[in-house]
Amino acid sequence: MKKPVHNLREVAEIVAVQALSFVAGDPERLGRFLAESGIGPQTLRSAAADPQFLASVLDFVMRDDATVKAFASASQLPPANIAAAHQVLSDPQWERDVP
């Protein structure tokens, strides 16, 4: 059994990695993301270690309501949790702990 994660930054990164997997699972969506981000498919894995890149993944997902809803459904997360993860990763000074 996995240990629960209580660090909000870790949780946000996990959500963003799930979002990256979601984006990568659809060739059309992945193509749009790669074109917008300017990153190549061969560097996706290494880029995923960068919190700023992960924030850009969530930014991409959140830009379109249909994409947010599809990701929320696929990941079984409320859209508000996705938005919160985006906020945590987008603001390097964000350190508030929320239960």
C-alpha cells in the first residue's frame, strides 16, 4: 500500500504528471501541446522533472473547458483540484497548507 502524500507541491506534481499522461494519450491533443510548448516528443520525459514544465501542462489542460472536464473524468479528480494543482505549480512562492 502506498503512503499518502501530504506535501501539496508533491500532490500538484502528481496531478500534473497524470495530466501529461492524459495529453500524451491522445495524438491530436499531444500534437497541439507539443506545437504550443515547442518541446519535442523525445524530451517529454526529461521535461516532466521540471515543475515549470508541469505547470505548463496544467495550463494547457485548463485552457479548454472540454479538456478540463475530460481530464477530470479520466483522473477522477474534481476540476477544482486540477486548478489548485496548477496554482501551486505556477506560483513558486505558494506554500500555504490546506487540509
